[in-house]
Amino acid sequence: MTSDDPLLTDATTMAAAIRVKEISPVEVMDATLARIEQRNPSINAFVFQAFDEARAAAVEAERRVVAGEPVGPLHGVPVAMKDLFDFKPGWPSTFGGIPALRDQHIPAYCIWAERMERAGGIIVGKTNAPSLGMRLVTDNRLFGPTRNPFDTTRNAGGSSGGAAAAIADGLVTIAEGSDAGGSSRVPAAWCGVYGFKSTWGRVPFLLRPDAFAGTMPFLNEGVITRTVADAALGLSVLSGPDPRDPFSTRDEIDWLAALGRDVAGMRIAYSPDLDVFAVDERIARVVETALQAFEEAGARVERVRLGIRRDQRELSDVWCRLVMPLTAANVAGLQAQGIDLRGALRDDLPPEVHGWLETADRMTAADLMRDQAVRTEVFDALQGVFAEYDLLVTPTTGALPVRNADDRNTVGPREINGVEVDPLVGWALTYFANFGGHPAASVPAGLADGLPVGMQIVGRLGADADVLAASAVFERLRPWSYDIPEQRTI
């Protein structure tokens, strides 16, 4: 690592170099902010930049290193948080680019920001997300789409699309990826980076006024990174119990130790479509080729069926209905503050969100119980696989990155291989893990027509280390390093 190229590394190497005074936090920050200023306009990853605050924090970080004071595992490393339900005092929170909330400030810390700063990370700004997180692409009325660094006519995925684009383009090395249906794994897949969702409860998730709302589906905080080691480092910072979260787990996991494990002897189930999803043939070919790495490493890979009989469109509708009570409660809370997103400010939300809010108005307790029963069927199917196998591998998405719309309302594909799919979430094979709470990651599997393809690795409940270990093995055998165009046009 050289001081004139401080960004051409990972967070793990960067933090180690800062601790031994090989490079200064100020040098790292100056290079980071210069790169953001240079490259962010073409991808629209960052929608809020706190450069003065970040520079001041870097100066203080350097003082502490020079003084020999104790420092955290991410001391001096620039990181980015997400502009959805993610807070830092004094910073705007637009809930995903809702124009009426452009000046909203919430005087509280989300767990991600709180723990990252405690570990010495320096948050440089907030990244783009879709309004209320209600789709797996990133676009909104206030900020517009986040563009894919591989092709800026296409979307970066969502809902953590700004985070994944920032990582892929080398703006930062660790970014927040929250995940309720694939929001860290989908953009990681489309941007050629690594996204990890832990077992539900492993990383605390703070919700108020309802501390119990994160169960439908299971909501998760996590990271998007360029390397598996950086994800392990970030998760070691984020995980662990918090008394404010009634579901945060008390057991501990050695994330970093998992990096050195192998997969020899593991039984890995492979499903090309989770029985019911439409998957682009180009993606299927890339993932099936990538699977061979696990066999080379001594694992036994077998193709399986889960036994799911419901149509994928019915299942994606179940996910949308399950998430709507929390979404509707957020909208109602804003209305109580005089921000009427269903009335005078209706145009601040996309029509698809209004459609699901109207569905939520009609939902009954019996409807909810029926949807929970369907969710249980998916959970049982996954558990059936894990009764015989250690891991389940699938494509992360059924479609390659879509082109950005010009109306600030980009959605995913409406059909794949001639099969109609829900454009919000129905083309992503990710929300099954949120139904069940299982740990899951998306690793870069290769390119199709010059665009990234993700491979999803799902583990048993609580077996986050297995997912991380398999990811690290794959990274060693099929290292991903994609060239991002240096000169781009919007």
C-alpha cells in the first residue's frame, strides 16, 4: 500500500496501515473525498455529503494515532450509511428521496452509524435508496436513479443501490446495506461486489415506536463491501446484542476466524430457480459455471428441488403485503406530523407504493394470518433443504441490471423468459431468506454481456460462519476484479 494510492486497497488493509502509521487518516480522507467529487456525479451514489465533518474527524483520528491512544478496528476508515430509515443527529433523513422530507432531521443514531463510529469509522455521507425501500432498484422523486458503474444507462439495484455503486466505483470500502427482501444482495449482484445478510437478530435493528415490527419480513442491518474480509470486519463491529432490540441474539460469532475455514466435505444444494423463479439464461450459465469452484474445493454439489408449489407472483405479493403494515405505519406517522403523502403530497411517492398502501387499507387480521401461513411454507421448504445440506446456492437475481427510466420511477423487469414477474421484487431470488431469517450473501459470479452476475449463498439459521467461509473460499478460487470505466457519460 502506498500513500499516493490510498484507495486501491480494502478496509482491512487500510485500517491496519493507519494503525502502524504507514498512512494517515487525513491522507485517506483527502483521497476519498476527491474521488467522490470526481466520480459521484456520473453514478449518483451519494445524495448527502458531510465533507467538512469527515475532514475534522480524520484530523482527530490522526491525532489519536500519533498520540498512541487506543483505536478501534476501523479507525480512520471512510464509510457510508444509507439514506432510508438510517439516522445520525444533524443529518437529513429523506426515507429514500421523498421530496417532502428533504429537510427532515431525526435526533437519533441508528445502530449502524452508532457502532461504526464507535469502531473508529468515519461516515462521509449518505447513499441513495428508493422511497420507503419498496423496490429492489434505486430511483426516487428527489434524487433520481443511482446509475450502475458498469453501464450508467442501467440501474445499480436496490434498495441499497447507492451503497453498492459507491463500493463498486471505489468511493469507499464499506457501506451500509440494510435488507428486508434482498436490499443488500441485489445491488451487490448488479454492481459486482459482496453483500451479506446475517441471521435475523445477529445485528440489532432498532425500530420505534414499535420495537417488534422487524419480523414481517425479517429486517436486517449489514454491509456491502468489495471483499469478504471487509464484510467480516464490518460484521464483527455491527453484531452483538443491544438491550433496545428485543430480538438481538446473545451468542457470539468469530467472523474473522470464518475466513480461514474450508468447504471440503460440505454438502451444497444448488437450485437454479428456487423451483418457481424465472431466470435469464445468461445468468443461469454464469452461476452454473461458478458453482464448479466449490467442487474444486472438495464440496459435494447436488441439484435440488425445494417442493414449492405456489406461483412466484403469489409469493412476491405475499412479501409486499407482509412489509406493508410497517410501511403504512411510517406513512401514517408522517401524516400525523402534517406531511400527508397520501393527500396533497401524493406525487412524492411512486404509484406502485400507493397501490400497496391501498391494499394495506383493505387487509384484515385473517389476511395477515394467511400470508404468514404461506411464508411458513417457504420456511419449511428451506428447512427441508438444510436438513440434508449445509448450504443452498442460487442465482441472486433472475435478471441483469435494467435500464434507468427517465421519469424517476425505474422499476425492475416485468417479464423474464416470457414469464410475467412483479417489477418491484418478483425477479429477485432473495426474499425467501427474509421469510425465514436465514443468513445469505451474494458473491460476484462473473459477467454476462459485460454486466455483473451474482451468486447467492444461503446458510442454516445461525450458521453465518458457513456462508462467510464459503464466500471466502469462492473468492480465493475465483477472485473478482472488474474494470470500471474511468471516463463515463451520464
